[in-house]
Amino acid sequence: MRLLGFSPCLTCTSLLSAMMVAFPVSSQPRYLIFFFFLQLPTLDSAQFDVIGPVKPILVMVGEDVDLPCHLSPNISAESMEVRWYRNKISPAVYVYQKEKDQEGEQIKEYQGRTTFVRDNITEGNVAVTIHNVRASDDGQYRCFFKDDQMYEEAVIELKVASLGSDPHIHMEAYGDEGILLECTSVGWYPVPQVLWKDLKGEILPLLSVSQTLNGDGLITVEASVVIRDHSVGSASCSIQNPLLNLEKVVRISIPGPFFSKLSPWMMSMAVILTALGLLTIGAIFFIWKLHRNKNKEKDNKSFNKEKLQEELRWKKAQLHAVDVTLDPDTAHPHLFLYEGLKSIRLEDTRQKLPDKPERFDSWPCVLGREGFTSGKHYWEVEVGDRTDWAIGACKENVMRKGFDPMTPENGFWAIELYGNGYWALTPLRTPLPLTGPPRRIAVFLEYESGHISFYDMTNGSHVYTFPQASFSGTLRPFFCLWSCGKKPLTICPIFNGPDEVTVIANAPVPSKESLVTPTSERSTPGDADIPQRSNSKLFPIQLNNGALDH
């Protein structure tokens, strides 16, 4: 804890001596001196620490990102000054003071691009959202809290990344018997790694390499290499983003005649090759036209086969149906449970519930009572026409306090509907191309094989299967709602009927008498601490290798 305007070296004894010199004892009543010492700030009153993310936060250029921090212990920050700044404390990225935004102290580059997330400010939990992230946003931020004469701050590291365009290769003659290959790509951040390789995968020495910073802060990279060996045949240019561990590769074949010195014979050969190329294109088009119908029929058979296989898989999954009920000890205080622990609804009213370690206090989530450590398990959830939700499974020991990212790395395997889009909650969210809005979602957990799959039970189609994982410990069903509404989320009874689903429009709202809450606890209306779902995720710096999902 730091105190403004008070030196820890100035002890009570030195203060008393100073007062005795300035004001003799005979001229001051002793009770005034005693009263003075009662007013001195102490290190034991209203102490707090500021805690931010332990790992750097990774975000792609153009996306939104949250920079969260919270007080420990969880005390209210409504009357405090809260700011996020970079190199100097003012002007800042964002300033909250006197219970409102202070736009006059904001850096020009961040004006109109920040939002203060204060849903849990009474518990000391806040965040600032930076919209449309730029390359220049990369670097360190400091989250600063000040209460009267006391202040504290935490450092947040933001890593910005951008995957550039597909590389383009330009080829031309170089000297008497050489070929110059130049590889160019735009839109990278940070500076990428460039490699030229031959057909055997051996690295070729670079003739030159340059990185140019564009007006938008992104980097254009150019790397050239000279080929003199006639046996090389082809070469590849690979450009890799060091943060994402993703690369883009392009390969070029080098015709033998290009190694000869340019001459009239070379020009004639170029004309002949061009004519042969046109003839080849014509022949390929003719063959394609002949076989188009045959290939279309083959594709249809393959599609139907895959569809039948998926249908067979989820029908087999139904043989492992389990009766899932909700665990009220894990439910967020704004989640109300109905109908024998089978239905949930998010409401404005906050219930006064015990602050148990297993209860979610930030994300509006609840877990199922059932835990799975082996075998195959299947359950269905009726989402109806709700416009936002998240459903899946998670580890028993997931973080219940604070806004931990819902990704497999943190023990969550879930899909969601949010913002008119369906997504798999991977580190970089994966869009789900559904043919229509599902009314009922099925979750199929295969513990030993490490798979969690989702199905649209409206038409029996496969939605998404997470990459294979190595499960350990207990997994539990997981449910989350992002906004209040009259439509509940309901766990379906064990399913034994046909795959058609009937959804009753404008279903009546369950009565308060059917709530599953302790009878001795009361609810308080008007609370403003319902967490709102952010468009962005906070990505850990560690990413899996592979193609980019977004």
C-alpha cells in the first residue's frame, strides 16, 4: 500500500518532537496532541492490492480486448479513482473519477475506442475494453486505483498480432545464369520470420530482406534469394508469425530454360510455352466439362455417406443418455433455478446466497450436479428461441471467481450463441456455419477418447467436435446465459422418442414459487452487477500450432 504525501520514515516520535518544538506543552492542551495522532493515516486501515492477469493477453488486430484488474480484498471501488495508463499517468488510456468518465484526460488515440466495464465495481472488479485493436496498442498497461491518499497499481501485458497476406513471388533473370526470386507479403505484426527453402527443405541464403512499417502500424516484408543451381527445380517462401506460431507458405517451380541467358531463342521459347499453356488450359476445361456431372454425383454420394455416419453416431450417443440436474451451490446469484433443478433464467434481481468457493461470481454460469470420470455421456438442452447462451462441459476445478477465458486451455469445452452468431469457444473463436437456428442442442462426452461433440437435435445434424483432448479428473455439464429474458434454458428429460423437437412459442414464465433457492435467503432487486458478455476474449500467449480459425 502506498500513501500520497506521507513519508514512512517520519515516525510518530519525530512528529511528536516537531510538535513540541513548534508548540510548547504549556500552550497546548494534551488532549489536542492526542487527537492529532488519531487523525494520522495508518498502514493498517483500508489496505488493498491491485491484481491483474498473470499471463500476457493476446489479441488480433481489429478485434476487441478486455484489460481486467481487481482489488484484493474485494472492496468497492465506486468512489475511487481508476485509470489505465501506459508510459505516463496522464493523459491516460482511460480515467474513471468522481463516479464518471473523465474524457478530458484521455489520450487522443484511444478516444471513442474504450468502454469501462463496471458491472462488478462494488466488489472491486473492473475492466476497460479497447475496441478495434491496432498494432500501436501493443505493450504494457498499468491499472491504477487511488482511494484518498492511498494508491496501488498492477502491470498488464498486451500482445497484438496480425497474420499477413499470402506471399507473392516475383521471378526474373539475375546475371548470366541466375534467377532472382523475391517474396513479398503485407499486413504482419510483429516482425515475422522469413525463410526460403529448396525442394529438399534445406534453407537457402537470403540475398536481402527488408521490413517496412506501413501507416497502419503493420509490416510489409520482402525477402529475395538467388538461385544458380539448375537442379534446384523449385523453392518455397515461408513467413511465420512468432506469436501465433502460424505461417503462410508459397512454392514456385523454376523451369530449366530460365537458367539460360536471355536471348532471341529464349523469347521464342517463351512464346511457344505460352501457346502450349493456352492449349493445356483449353484441354483441361474440356475434360472438366465432360466429368463435371460424374464428379457431382460422386460428391453427393460422399456427402450422403458422411451425413449417414454422423446420424448413426448421434443415435448411438443417445444410448448413453444421463439425467442431468443443476447444482444450486454453483449458480451465479442472478441465475434462478426452476422446475426441480432442470431450468434456469437470468434475472435483474440478485439473490442473497452464501459466497461459497464453488459458486460463480462473475460469469453468469451454473454446473450440473453430475460428475463424469469415465465412459460416454449424453444430454440435451432446449434453448428455444433464446438469443444468447453457452452450453458444454468443463472440469471440476475450473476458476469460479473472476472472468477466466472459457477455452479448453482453462478447462471449458463449450459452444455459444452470441451476437447473432454461433461459435465454438476455442482460443480464437471458431464460427459454426449452421443451416438454421437450433431449438435443442445435444452434448456427447466420450471421456476415454477425449472428444466432446455437439448436435442440432432440430434436424439431427452434427454441429462441432472439439479437437481430441486428454481428460483427467471430473468433468461436469456447464450452462451459461448472457442476458435477462423470459425464456428459460431447460435440460431435457432422457430422450427416447423421435428426433423431431416441438418448441412452444411464448411459453408462460415460471412462477417465483418454483425457484430452487434456500427459503431463509432473500433477493435484492435492482442490482447492477450482472456480467455482460464481451465481444472479445482474453487469449493466453500460448497457442496451439495449426491453421487460424478466424
